[in-house]
Amino acid sequence: MSIVQYTEEKKEKKGVANVYSRTNPFQAKVLENKNLNGPGSSKETRHIELSLEGSGLSYVPGDCLGILPENDPELVAELLEELKEDGEKPVVINKQGDTLPLKDALTSHFEITLLTKKVLQQAAELTENEELRNLVLPENVTQMKAYIEGRDLLDLLRDFGPWNATAQEIVSLLRKMPPRLYSIASSFAAHPGQVHLTIGAVRYTAHGRERKGVCSVQCAERLHEGDTLPVFIQVNKHFNLPETNDTDVIMIGPGTGIAPFRSFIEELSVKKGSGRSWLFFGDQHSATDFLYKDELEQYQKDGVLTKLDAAFSRDSDEKVYVQHKMQEHSKELFEWLENGAYFYVCGDKQYMAKDVHNMLIDIIEKEGKMTRDSAVEYLNTMQKEKRYQRDVY
């Protein structure tokens, strides 16, 4: 049975052929897929437009699109070679006893690019390899975590053979491929029947091998106009525009963090109100990495976007980031907050969101002539009032 037949059969069993969801995704047709970065950029950011025609699906700014991705066919081929197995061999993929050909199971059903403690512990039962058996001992948990970081199933198979295992035993180690969630980069009011995404292709080298983000590189390298992608809408109740269009909004969205704010700005352009909008964008180089530059500048000319400040970290000797631009405009930014503005952050959780958070406290402390504790309390109050919202990853 092919993966398509398997999916269709599951739909029929559930009797929900027309209700699209995480367990029954809609096959959205690709209308456009282009690189937003200019020649010479070190990044590749795809702008993807999908059709939702006939799905009955809709969304509001702040919502996410879930994609059920497929693994890289080259990685699947390497795994089949390592396993010395026929890709057409059927394997059981769940507790219900459903089967798929091994190649299809590795392509569309199982997560093969990440390892977990559980996978390693179970794998140790399938080999005589002393190194792996030692690695999973409770006292070696630190070393095990270090091994897992940045490695995948192919590394595991190559590093700790020979394996006394069938293909079925190997796939039984694996968890089901989770969907990938992306902030929607369009307004349904501006593009009825469509959904747009802004996806940065993830590529890096680790442990002597090239690595690729499962979904991002599928979208960058193997998704073409006319193809379809299995998708569903994921509601996000914690990242929304104010209820009234007369409220000011401040948006911090460097890199692909711009995505939900493109959605916000498009929505504001359709549903006109007296509220002002201020976008802080950042990336490496202005010439190659200013995502949606022409659109944003047009929105500014049209008065939809009141202020636009951009920081490009590699265009000057000193690295300039969005938090530095916030600092430059600290007096005006605090005036907006005092006027009831909503403050939004989208993007990198590890560094950017923390730096922006700390800068925001600095600005409130300085411009509000407050103590540090009072500035923190001011921000906490904003959060409780849903005036400080973050979509970070």
C-alpha cells in the first residue's frame, strides 16, 4: 500500500473526508515558491504561496500552518543501503498493525533525523556493541546527551554495528514524524483562499556530515509550483492583533520572524483603523537579506505601516541588532507603550527574544524613571493584559 492509499483509507475509516486537521491534512497546491534572499546571501528564505481552495480552511493573523513533511530521499537511500534491505519490504508502522513499504515508512511516517535517549536505550538491545551498551548506562547520561546532539539514525547505525536486527526492529525504535508548524505570513482577508509562509532553509555540518532541516529543505529543494503539500491550520490563541484596529502595535521580527507581522500588516491594510504600527526588522545584509523590502516600504508610503526600522548586523563594523534600534528610539517607544501599544516579538528564542526582553526592561526603567523592579512589574502587567506577546522558537 502506498502512503497516499494508506492516508485515504484512514480518512474513509474515520468518515471525515471533508474535515481537514492534523490527522487528516489538506493537500494544498503550491502557487508560488521563490527565494527572498538576493544573490550572494548566506541564507535562503523561501516565500511559499499555497491554495486552500475547496478546503473550507481559514485562519486569523497569528495562527500557524502545520506541514506533514517528508524526509530527504538521499538520506532514506543511505539508510536502506546501511540496513541492506529492500525498500519494498512491508513493515508494521503502528499498534493497529497498518503496514507500509519500508522506503515509504522511512520517507513519510518516521522521524529519522533526531535521536532520543529512548531510541539509544532500545537500540542497545539490538547490538553486541560494548560502546553503545556503556553509553546508555545511567552513570553515562552526560556522554549520551552529547552523542545525541546533532546526530541521526544513520549515525547510530554506522557507529554501533554490527546489528542483530531486522528492518522491523529498527523502525520499531522510531517515533512518528511530528508535523512542523510555521507562523502564517499572510492575511486571509487580503488573500482569500490562500496561505503564505516564510521559511528559512536549515543547512549545516555536524559530525562530518551535511545536515538538512527536514521540512525547510523539502520546501527549498523539492517543492515546485503545482505540487501539493499536506497541511492543516493550528490556531494560536496567544499571539493575536488587538481586538480594536484603533490600538497601536509594535512588532519585533528579525529574519523569518517577519512572517506573522506580514500577516498583521496585511490585515491592518484591509481593516483600516486609527491605530499606528511600528516594525523593527533585522538580518545580516541590507542588499541581500531585507525580506519583503518593497512591500514594507510601499505599506509605509500608504500609511499602513507608520514606522519601519531595520538593523543589518553585517553592514557595519559594530554588529547592530533589533534591540539596538529599540534603544535608539527608546523615548518614542516608551511613549507608544504609555499610549497603550501592544508589543510583539517573533523569532529566535535562545538569543534575540532574551535580548529584546532585557532591552525593553532597560527602556521602561530609563524612560519611565523607574527602579528595575518597577520596570519588570510594568512589563509583567503588560503581559497580563496581553499587551506583550511572544511567538518564539
